[in-house]
Amino acid sequence: MSASLIVHLRTNRWALVMALALAACSDGSDAPTDPGPPAGDAPVAGVAVSPQATEVEEGSAYDFDAVATDSSGAVLDDRPFTWATSDQDVAVIDSTGFAKTLSPGVATISAASEGISGSATLTVVPTPVAGVAVFPVDTLLEAGQSVQLTAEARDRDGSLLTGRAMAWSSSDPAIAAVSGDGLV
């Protein structure tokens, strides 16, 4: 056998082995397999803000979370969000979803990523009154005299609560009557 024929047979044998190896790796279809884009490259299809609804006292803070998902519902990590509030008199929110409440009311808190947004409802309620102080504390009156009383509402920390309506009453109107504005 000539040297060129031996090289030709070895080359053909090598090509045959490679063809068989490739055929063994195939699933039988001629279509190439497409792994698709990495999960991080999928477009945002939904944004969920949590909690969906919450009620907090005025003057407090609350941390909202947002999650972006693709069209199959898979979570897309590391997506940036733009946060907003519908009413800056009720609450303000920073770039991380941290809200600070300012006054009673309802605000919609929203987070957006790639033009898709989700929202939650934030209800801000007045801080509860824990105590009322009446001034002057001690008053001695003779029949026919009057005095103007004032009152201050305080929260559980003793802080003054402004803008609270007071209802005045007397435990014995036959001895001392009080008007709706605190005049005895």
C-alpha cells in the first residue's frame, strides 16, 4: 500500500469517527438549540410592590419593597426602580423605597422599572392621643366668675399633637357649666 493511500484511509477513518461522535450527541432534530437570553437580559413584564396596602401613623417611616418579573413570572434580580408618591403632603419616598409619613391621608406608592410599574396604597392615620392636659390645672372661682380653659393633646411619648379637636364637658353642669370652646 502506498503512503498516500494509508494517509487517505486514516483521514477518512478520523472523519467517520467524528461524524459518529457528533451524531451521538444530537437529539435527532436539525434545529440548533437556543438557550435564550440569560435571565438578566429578559425585559421587565411586571412589577410588584409590597405590601400592597399598609396603614401607619403620621410621623413614622415605612420601607417598601419592589420585585420585577419577566413574562413567565421569573424574578429579575438587580433591576433598578424609580419610586414615587401620589401625594407628597401625605408621604415622601426616597430612591430605595423608604417612605416617611407627614400627615393623615392616602397616598399611592409606585415603583417603576423599564417603563413597567406597580403600586401599593399607604394610608396614614393620625397619631393616637394618649393624654390631654388642661390649663390652668387648679382654678378657684366664686359664683358668677368665669375662666377660659385650654387643652393640649399629647401622644404616648408626651409630644404635643396639634390640630386636634377638643370636646368640653362638665362632670356637674349645675355647679360649673363649660362651653364648647372651654369657657367655664
